[in-house]
Amino acid sequence: MPAINLPNNQSAILYGRDEISERTARSISRSYMKAAGAAATLVKLGFDESNPDSWSVFSNLEDSDRDSLDGYQAALIVGMVQSWSLGDLPTLESALDLPKNVFDALATACADEFNGVINTEPSLDPKAPTAD
């Protein structure tokens, strides 16, 4: 159960990747595959993240593909948040109502936990153990 600090003095406790149900893992994976398909469509349309001139291809993206891109992060938040200081647990709709900085931080933490990414940044807690 990783605990994370969020912007705006908020916090959340996430399920560990080994704690989520198979149903939740499949839902998140399905959302990821939809987002990956939409990303492939963007590449076919000529999108190149390093070339701002190509970013206009987003206007050619179907609404369903846009929803797929947006839905992955919301699915992560819904599936991975066990508890938080923001009231009722998130739904796919309510997650999108979070302040952007909170949404982004939470989505990143959830993705890292789901994908087993190990955080190698030093802790900001001065009482945290250090590697000597």
C-alpha cells in the first residue's frame, strides 16, 4: 500500500500492484491498449512529439480515440486508489474533475505502481533512512 503526497496538501493510499484484482488489472490493461491504439493512429496521421508542427494532427483524431487516450489515466486512478483525502473514491467521471496538478501526480504514481516502476528519487522526508 504505497502512500503518496499530492499537490494541494492532499494524499492518497494506492493498492500495491499485487493487491489489485484480476478484474481491475484487466480493466486498466484494456484502457492502456485502447490508448496505445489511439497513439498508433496519431503516428499514422504524422504526429511526432518532437515536432510541434505535427501536433495539428490531433484535430484529425476521432472523438473515440481522444476518449481512449484520456481514459487510461482515469482508469489507473479508479483502479489503484484505495483511499484518499479527497472524499468519495474516484469514478471515471469524478477523476476528470480533479485539479490538473493533482490528476497528473496521481496518474503518474498509479502508473508507476501498476507497472512496477521503482522510484529512485531521494525522499524529501528528512527522517527517511538514507543509503550510506
